[in-house]
Amino acid sequence: MNFSTLESGTSTERQLIVDRERTISFLGEDLRIYATPRLVDDIEQTCLDYLLGFLDDGENTVGAAVDIRHVGATLLGMSVSIVATVTRIDGRSVTFNVEVRDDVELVATAAHTRVVVNVAKLRSRVQAKAVAAAAGEVEDGVLSPSQFTASR
């Protein structure tokens, strides 16, 4: 992790078009609007892409928190701008404030936190968890503390 050049106040911007896959379908064809889960995914991807330039080999980031207010309906085919600004760097954790605007109005505001992980260590933890779950080594639906600690 090389955060020496990452500072609070730095920003990244992503432009995209709201395509059919990004819209809801349950209100009918005339109300194909930007779906909140896809909006969250686009926000996360914007922040992830930005942080990749600050990571060492074998590192990546995972989302740890999203607090979103989806306040505007963006129609199929409209363009949106996602601007993510670093507001806090705390060890391996980076928090962004995000604004999303379409051609007409503010669509969403969000706070999003990502944590830098060592991919090999994460893979090992996830594999240990999968093995324990497959072997039925869970108590009340969770790994025992010794199993979880051993996987770290």
C-alpha cells in the first residue's frame, strides 16, 4: 500500500450511461430507471478503480460500508457523473464522499469506505471458512472463535 500520495480532498470522476442492465424492471417499460443496487455497484467500482493506483502487488480493496441516499430517478439512456472525494484515510481504510448527478439533477449522495486487503491472506481465510462450513464445523451457524482465528 502506497498511500503517500493519496490525500484527503483528492477526487476521481466516472461518467457512464444508464443502460438497460442498470435499470429496474418491476414498474414497467416506461419507468426503466437507475436501480439502487446498480448505483451502489457503480459507486463501489469508481472508488475501487481509483484506489488501485495506490496499491502494491497482491493487494486490492473490499467494500466495508455504504451509506447512500438515492434521491433522483435517472432514466434509461441518460448519462451520470459519479464524483468520489477522499474524506478520510485511517490505516488501511479509505472513506469517500460521493455525489452522483445525471443530466438534470442530483441523483444520489453517499459515503463509502473501502479497506485494503492482502489478496492471498483473504483467499486463505475464505478457503478455511468454506472448508469449515462444508465439514459442518459451525456452531449455531457461525464458525467457532478458534476456527475463525486459525483461518487468519
